Amino acid sequence: MIARYPDLQGVRRILVAKLRHHGDVLLTTPLFTILKERFPEASIDAYIYQETLPMLEGHVAIDGFLLYDKKLKKSSWWKRVWHECSLLWQIVRKRYDLVINLTEGDRGALVAWLSGARIRMGFDPEGSGMWGKRKCYTHLVRICHQTRHTVERHLDLLRGLGIFPKEDERELSFFIPQEAYQRVRELLKAGNILEDQPFILVHPVSRWLFKCLPEATVAGVIRYLHQRGHKIVLTASSDPLELAMNEKILALVPEGSVFHLGGKISLKELGALIDLSTLLLCVDSVPLHMASALKAPAVAIFGPTSEQTWAPWNNPHARVITSKKHPCRPCYMPGCGGSGRSDCLETLSVSSICLTLDDMLVSSKESQNVERVCETNFLEVDS
């Protein structure tokens, strides 16, 4: 079969849509970089949820943003309609030549169609979604149903255009302003962590709590690290559920053993904190992808979700911990049987996690100021 690629001559205005969560949006950054390299004179815009703006803000390849505010869903009908029409008018007025929708949702497909762009690229809906969805696009990319990293899935849209990324072009990027570093250093100083003093960052939460370790397990790891003399910083977003989980963890560890910054820092500041830390311990959540962009040492715990699809990307300083006693994973279920609790995480032992952390800390110390070139290690442990 001979592929028929669109004629990309004359492409001067590009829109890329990614209406998903923070980590998903951060994993689109290589695509923007490659588009700018291929179309250096083109103007490239991103259509994303307003809350995910920090993931792309400062990216050198992106010229503008169209932001959809999900909070307006709770507003009046007229306010929602006004916001929708205003965004659509901006898209139509821009007269894009190329629109790429990186998600399978209907909203991105409608935006592609209404844009009137000469080239409208998206994933083949394969019969799902709204009626007539296929006709919203001029070109479709087949969805790979095999295990595949999210970054590569995004880049498949470029391959459908006849653009084939090289290995060294697929790096994540995350811009952190100097103000974020400055505020983080001030916060650390207030927490009795002096500049250049090593500390371990623990981010045990996710917007999906079924992806998180039990509080007792996290507390056990923190107690072990504290006994070894490590400074520990604990973080979470301002979400009440995440903060409640952190409070349960704090109740199980010695007073003063943790400096808690949950709900007190922005996403850019979280990135600065990751960059300044000796090691990040987290679950399958956005800090993991920030660490990949920054090439920061990280240990990520995976339970119901796939480490193949969401693993640390091109980060030689990262490891993944999973349990090999559960052949049912990854199931993507919100807990076993929809219970909200995942046995593949409940049965992971404190000792198995601490062994990996110790190994990472030793490796990090030995490799200071030495460039390490290797593939990400995947570690399966018995609980």
C-alpha cells in the first residue's frame, strides 16, 4: 500500500488540539518542537484546557494559546454559549492551514471541521463518537491498538502527514521561569532546607486516587528515609482529596520529619522543586512527566495503569516499580472491581520500594557530574 500524504506546501498557520489532563498535554511537547523545525516560518497555536496551560507555557515553538475553561460548565447556559462561540470565532478567524487533533473526543473533531483548514488530521474514530465524525477530517490516522507510549501515539499524527521524527527529536520540554526557582528556594529555606542541601521529594497523589499507594505504605517509606537522615518534602495539588490523603500520611510519620508543601505551590514551582530535588518518588501522574522533561532522578509506582503507555520518557535516571504478582494489570479499572482500591498497589511492600530508592540514591551520588546514557529501567518486584 502506498501512503498518500497531504501537500504541505503553503502551510503557514497550524493549530494543535489536545483537550486532556496535565500529563497528557506535557507529552505533546515533542510534536510542537518537530512542527516548528519542519515549518520554521509557520505560526503554531495550541488549543487546550485552561488549567493545563502551565504544561506548554514558555514552549519556544508555540506562538499562541486558545484556552477552553472547563469551570464554565458550572456557569449559566448563556455564559457557556458565549465562551464556546468566542473560541470558535477565534479559530475561524485565524484561517488555519493545518489542524491536528491529538485526542479522540468530539469537541476537537468539531473544531477541526469548523476551522475550515485545508488539512485536518485526526485519529480514525472507527465508528465511535458523534455521527459524521470521520467527515470532520481530511486525513485520518489509524489507531494502534497495541501497547504504545503516548508520545509515539501523538507522533503518529505527524507520520500521517509524511513527517517522520528522528530519535533525537522526541524529547519532552518543560519551561520553568526563574521566579519559580526563586520562590521554591525561599520556601525550602523556610522549611529549614538550605540551598544546595539534598532533599527527597515525595508526591504520592494523583487526581485519580485509585492509582495511589495506601497512606500507610507511603508513611512507611517516609519513616525509613527519615531514619536514614534524608530531608523530605511532601507535595500535592490544592485538590481537597489529595490534601486529605497527605494529612493521613503526615499523621503516621514523626512530627517534623516532613516539610509539607501540599496546595502551596504552582505547577511551575513543582517543576522547579523536582529539578532541585535529589530524587522524586511519585505515582503515575504529571510530576513523573515533568521529571522526564527535566531528566531528573525519579521512581514511579504503577498499579492499574500501563507503564508501557505512560512510562518515564527518555529519562535515563528513572525507574518504574510494579508488582508482577498481578497478571491482570494494567486493567485501568478504578480499583479492583471498581472498588477504588487497587490490590496491585495495596500489596506492594515498603521494603521493596525502599530497596529501589536506596539503589537510586547510590546511583545518583555516584553519577554526579557524569552524563549517563542508558535506557529507562523497569523493575518488577515481589510484594
